Amino acid sequence: MSGDRGIRLLIVGPPGAGKGTQASAVAEAYGIPAISTGDIFRANIEQGTELGKQVQEVMASGGFVPDELTNSIVADRLKQEDAQGGFLLDGYPRTTEQVHELDRILAESGAELDAVIQLQADTDEVVKRLTKRALEQGRVDDTEDVIRHRQDLYREQTEPVIAIYAERGAVVEVDGLGTVDDVAARVRDGLAARGLGVHA
């Protein structure tokens, strides 16, 4: 447990399970920053930082941002003042190598991840939800096949990461279907059951 050093969380969930919305709700409830690697990449690109230039080059060529670069960006972000009292990570770690790197980054300050919130959603339900949204928003590229492929890709990529945290007993499984408030309440209950309640 992190004692008075706040709460350190990771949130994972399939595309379309409302992960971004829940990340904001959890961060607000616990008074910690929601740290999304996607947001960090975009901020660095907009600010024209050295990291941003490297990320932009990789993304422009259609590649994935390499672990080494992602690790240094996250390490830099976690050193910032607002993350000292805890944080919620979204989008990192994505690979087993990144899991070990995050362990190392946290160990430097004598910390560890408190819990991994795993939003679960029935694939067919998510596909239905995303297909409907694509129609409403006129996203012709978001066909059912494309959406299902993204779901498969998510499972392939995150299963090894979740398996590591499950072995450590850190995973809090939450039903991700329902209203935003219902899911947020389930997340809070799941964390509270592990002694990670919101400090009044």
C-alpha cells in the first residue's frame, strides 16, 4: 500500500468501453491526474518539444512509438509535481517490457501500482454500440469488421499485461456496460473493497 502517498492506478478496457470517460471520473474522485500516453504525445507535439518531434516522425511514418521513447515520456510525466500524490495511467503499460519499466520507475521512489481497473464489456455489445455511433457520426470506415479487429487486437496486446498484474492480485474487474454513473460506482466499490477508498 502507498500509505499517505496517494493511490496509483492503471485503467484498461476494450475500445468502446468508455475508458476515457471512466478515467476522468476516477481521477476526479481520487484527486489524482489522469495520465493518458495519447494526450502526452499530442501535448509534446503541440509544444514542439524534442520528444514531440521524435513522436511526430514515428507517427507520420505510420509506425508505433517505440517502448524506449514511451518509457522516457511516462517517466518524465510521473516525476512532475501533480503526480507525486498518485495518478491514473491510461494507455501505458501496453507491453510486458513496459510493465517492467513502470515497476522500475516506481521503485525509484519506493512506490508500486496499487490496482489495475479492468473494464470488461461483452464484445457483441461493444460492437453494437460502436456500429451505432459510427452511423450517427457518419464514420463510414468504422465497419463491424474493423471494430471487431480492434477488439481482437486489444485482447492480444493487453492479455499478457493483465496476466502479470493478475498474478500479483492487482486486477479489479469491473463490468463496463451501463450508464457512466453506474460504471463509476462499480469502479469505486471495487477499489474500496481493496481498501483503496476515496479519502474524505
